[in-house]
Amino acid sequence: MGDFPVSIYRKMNNGSAVSEFILLGLCNPPELDVVLYLTFLAMYIITLVGNTIIIIITNVDPALKTPMYFFLGNLSLLDIICTTSTVPNMLSKFFVPNKVISFHGCVIQMFVFTVAMDTEFLLLTFMSLDRYLAICNPLRYTNIMSRNSCICMAAIVWSFGLSSSTFHTSSTSWLSFCGPNKINHFFCEVPQVLALSCSDTSLNQLVLIVTDLILGLICIIFIFFSYVFIIISILHIRSAEGKKKAFSTCASHITVVVLFYGTLIFAYFRPSTLNASDTDKDIAVLYTIVIPMLNPILYSLRNKEVKGAIQKILLRKMFF
């Protein structure tokens, strides 16, 4: 126990008796263990490969040196961070009876996962701003969405995610944990860890709910009105081909927003219990494994420029 930093493990100061947590994992029949393990492993590999390809092509292909693909590269990086913060640990303990994670490891997992979630929440909002300016204000788009502007937006998004995660994770880790130490989930998430504390967590829970609610409402309202104006602008385009092209540049982003926001709203903005239910864990599988895997597929399948860049890279590797 002496290996724990004082800021994380404070047995002498707050009376914490818990030095590790037990993750109960997914509630699945034992006969499905092998099938689920191979499925999650395959999905994780697809996520890593797909998002890595997106990051590479958005940095290598000159045709993709645009604000939209700059943000897409950031989104792919966040998807890799999100799924890597949870899936490898889950897979390593899949067939182990006691799925133990140290207090220190739990805090790190909470921090990394929350960084990815909060940053992606805001990044998708900035991506809707990019689509709004590209379609509704094309003459000023290049000046407004300059390289420096995109870098500043990315810095704001990542800074927010880091600061938000630091606040929520540190305020949780400084609480007292006297037992029980069983988390009815397959990874450490702030609400589930808070439920195990023997300290008064009412302030922590209030701040968590208020910040998530405010952030969620601001982002959803902004995205909603962005697409209201986008749809109005598209309807004013005379040619059917022009309408189709304008909508195709937004289709992937709309799909990702609906999947990501929909699952998180259902997970966080509904009546909760002391421990995560089986439904909570099923939803968590969606936003930690399924959606990060689908994002590069959605953008590559619905985007001719991305498909063209991937094909060029593959052909280059095959013949050179």
C-alpha cells in the first residue's frame, strides 16, 4: 500500500480502508464467455485499426487537410483513448473469478475514460459548427475556419476534457472508502465509484449532475439549431445533386451524434440506483466499444474522399 501516492490513497487522512475494488463485470452466461471474449477482442482490434487509419490519412493525404478532417482525426484519437481505457482491462480479467483492480488503477481508469467522454462531447459540437459554416456561410468559411482557429478549438476541447476529468476524478478519489468494494460494472466509472464511498457524496453527485446537464443541454441545443439552419440552407439549393452533396457531408456527423448523445443521455439522465444495473452495463458496451468501432466505418462508408484516400494508401503499399 505504500506504493500509492498520497493524493490518491489517503488511508492516514480520511480513514479509507479500501485499497482495491472488485469489478463484477458483465452478467452473461458462462457458456457465452468465449464467444463474447472473441467478439469484444475483434471489435477492439477493428476500433484500433479503423481509427488509426483515419488518423493517418487525415494527416498524410493533402485532399483531407481541411477543418472537417482535422476534427475527425481528433475524434478518432478520442475513440482509441476511450476504448483502450476500458476494453484491455476487461479482456484481461474476462476468465478470472475475482476481477480485482487496485484503487490507483481505478482512479487512472476513471480519469482517462472521463477525459475521452467529456472531450468528445464538446468536439462533436465544434464539428457541427464546422458543418454549419461550410454550408450556411461558405464565402467566409476559409477565413473563419483557418488552421490556427481549428488548433485553438481543439485546444479548448482537450483542455475542457482534461480539467473536467481532473476535477471529477480528484474529488472522487479523495473520499473515504470503507467497504463494500464491489463495483457492479466492467470498468471504473465515477457514478459507480461514488456509490461505494462511506463519505457524504451529495455534493459530488450534485456537481456531477449539474455539470453534465448544463454541458449536455448547451451542446445539444447548439447542434440542434446548427442543423436547423443547415437543413434550411440545403432546401434552398436548387439542384438535386447539390442538395445530395451538401447533405452527404453532414450525414456521418449526424449519425455519430445521434448514437453518442443518445446512449449517454439514456445512461446518465434517467433515474439511477445505488449500483449499475445490467441495462447500464449494456449501454456502457455501446459507448465504450460499439460506437468507437462504428465511427471510422461510418465516415469511410459515407464519404467518398475518405474512401478515396484509403484506396490510394492501400494501392501505394501494394505496388511500392
